[in-house]
Amino acid sequence: MLTWGDVRRWDPAAIGRVADALNDGCTRIIAANDDVGAMSRFTGWTGEAATTASIRGESLISTLERLVAEASAVRRGAHEVQIALDRIVAFVPETDELAYRSGLAIGPGGELSVSVALPDQARVLAELADRIEQGLRRAADVDADFAAILGRALRGEITDQDGGTLAQAADAGAARSGLSIIGPPENGSPGDNKAWWASLSDTAKVALLQENPGLVGNLDGIPAVDRDAANRAVLAREIARLRGDPKLQGLEAIERRLARSEPQAFLLGLDTSGDGKAIVSAGNPDTAANVATYVPGTGSELAKIGGDLDRSDKMWAAATTSGSPSTAVITWLGYDAPNEITDAASDEYADGGKAALAGFQDGLRETHQGPPSHNTVLGHSYGTTVVGYAAVDGGLAADELVFVASPGVGAHDVGDLHLDGVNQAEIGKHVHATVAEHDMINLANVEIAGYDPILGQDPADADFGGQVFTSAPGTDGWSGYSTEAHSEYWEDNNPALRNVGLIIAGKPAS
């Protein structure tokens, strides 16, 4: 039975050296493929001796094919196990450090003892016991995975069943490395996806992230670090593939943002079909105390996502300045936005995006670690319509809604909106809105002959029942309105940005 002391001594690099040695051996054998093949072909030689030599040569080739297949399977398994061990070995010192900071110590058998009496140690003791149990279970799973791969190789169960070249035998062996992975549930909820992912060993997760990252990267309910790992692999592949495509500009903007460290960014979704979709978080939403999801509006597409990423970074900074202890602000371009202002008069884009937004928010709740985070969903322009339709349609997993420059949110007043966990009688305290005096969107919110505007009432109207916060008037223009004012809410001197930061931080705006 594995102990905490055993896992402390694990050396993932040693497994990596095994994989490298097996790879070198297979490469040398495959490089001699022509010479090996000649062993069974004796041109111009006939008779009993020639027949015996040919049979012997074919047997030798068959043996080499089996050995190459088995070695390739073990090599691939060792590589996957090394990555899985890296994850576990990093987890162990983190847990030891948590114990040390809390006046506790973890013995080689996993036993906990008190070094220095400190307040609140009972809670930390329970957390550490859970972490130790989790770490040992993960270590045992990885150990069992590698043992299964080695067992199959030793029993001769990994072969190139179809025959062929040594290179084909190597490919076949790697494909039959021994991991049996059942895919995610079809049309599963975020909770279903979370349960499926949790059921996999670390080795199986690594195999999926390497071999099929597109399967994992866009699944709600998968932890942010794992979605990020999967989508970074997809990003690299798509950057190489989409040379000359306008979407490449957006992919490169994402790549640059991921390279910056403050705050660390996570790529939670990527789809290059159509206009493209992407989900990028500034900060880890699974560990942050305050999490905001920003939904951009008309004209948003993958090629132009760089500007939206900058807005999210500004909101992260505003929330941090407002006293948020830890923050994540997510750029959620997870729907097909209207391309032109004329398209934004239709609710079909909101209808098409509301379920995806609701599922994403549910996934944030599923994967969050520790006490529940304070979650805000903020829309700008037509993005507010998507947010509103999602909240009207059943109940959005959020604590606050923020509508910036809205053409309407599909509701007559706050009573039509629903937030999971928020008392409906208190909903008006959790809905916030602003619109600049000179913003051209005001023209879309004109009530005609007693009817609500096309997409519903203006949430910044006092009669809507929400909390209206201040923004700068914006650039003046023709007849008092301008397109510039529609995009100036994130300027450094605009009180709208400061107020958004306060709301994300869980504080009242002005």
C-alpha cells in the first residue's frame, strides 16, 4: 500500500528516462527495417535450407514487431504516467506547506500531528486529511494504470494484430497502450461532466488532454486548469492551420494574453468554426472569491477578441482595487453575436446563446473550490440581451447581473429575471444597469405608443426596478448621440469602470 512518504520520494523524471530509452530502442530497430525485412527474402536461393531460413526470418520479424509494439505501448504509457506523476508530485509539497503554515506536520504514513497550537486548526486538520486521502488515491490510480500497461506487455497482449512494417507495429502498440477510457456522457449537464472527469485517473486525463483535447476543452463542469491545458493544445494547432484567415488575429491576441502572468489567464473554450468563439479568464475562476463573466455584444467575433480581453483585464484591476481578495473576469464569447446593428434588432442571437451561457455559469458553480464564489454576469450592448434572456428563461447561476448600454433584456422589469440562490423578492438589489447620456443605444430604447422597445424595457430606466449606477456622459455627437460613447465605459476615468469593479467585488456602486 502506498504511503505519503512513498509519494514524497517519487521521481517523475525517472519514468521519463524509461520512456526516452524505449523510444531510442524502437527508433534504432525501425531504422534497420530494410535489413530486417531482407532476413525473410532470399532471392535466388531455393531448397530445404532456404525454406528453413525464410521461416526463421519471418519468425524473427514477427518477434521484432511484437517487441516494438510492446515497447511503444510502454513508452507511451510511461510518458503519460510521467505527466500524471508531475501533477501528483506538485500536489504533495503544496499539502506539506499548508500543514507547516498551520502549525501541523504530516508523517511518512500520512498521519497528522500538531507542531504549534494555532487557532482554527480543527478545520485545517479536516482539510488536510481530505487532501492526503485524495493525493494517495490519485497516486494509487496512476500506479495501477502503469502496472496494467506493463502487465499487458509482459503477457504479450499488445501486438500489431494486422501485421505490416515495424513502424506500423510501433503505432499499433502505442494505440493499444492499455488505457480504457469511456468518453463523457452524451449531452451531459455540467454536473454529469464533472462526475465523469472525476472518475478518470490522472493518467487517463493526461491521455485525453494529449490525444483528444477538443473533446475536453469546451465541456462545462471540467476544472479550469484542465480546460486550459486542452484548449492551449487546440490553440497551437489552429494558429498553425489558419494562416491567412482573419481569425488568426484573434488567436494570436489570445496567445499573447496567455503569455502574460498578471493575472494568469486560462483558455476555457475555443471554436474556430464560423466567426469563431472563445472563452478566456483573467484569473482562475475555480479558486477566486469573486468571479465575473463578461458577454460582449454586436460585432463581437474571434478576430476582434483582443479588445474584449483588454476590457476584462481592466475590470479585474477595478475589482482588485475595490478590495476583492481574489478575482477572475471571464471574456465569454461563447455565442454567435450579431454582425451588424441592423441584425441586433432580432432576438434570435439571444435565443441562440442563452442556453450556452446558462450552462457555462452552472459549470462555474460545479468546479469552484472552497466556499461559493460571488458571481457576476455582465453584458454590454447586445450581450445584455443574451444575459437577460438567460435569466428570464429559468434562472441564471449568478449573484449579480450588470447591464451596460442595453438595447433591452427581454424583460418588462426585474420581476421577470431570476438568479439561482437569490430570493425573488430581493432581485432588484442584484440587478445593476447604466447607460451613457450620449450613447446612441438610447435611440433603441424609445417607447413607442405605449409598447416596450423590441427587445424589452431599458434596464437603466428607473421603472425597471434595478440599481442604476453612474457612467460618464460619453462623447457628444449628432443630435446628442454618438457611437463613440457606446464603447467608452472602460476608459480609465469613467466612473462606470469603477462601479463595475465595486459590483464584482460585492460592494455597492454609486
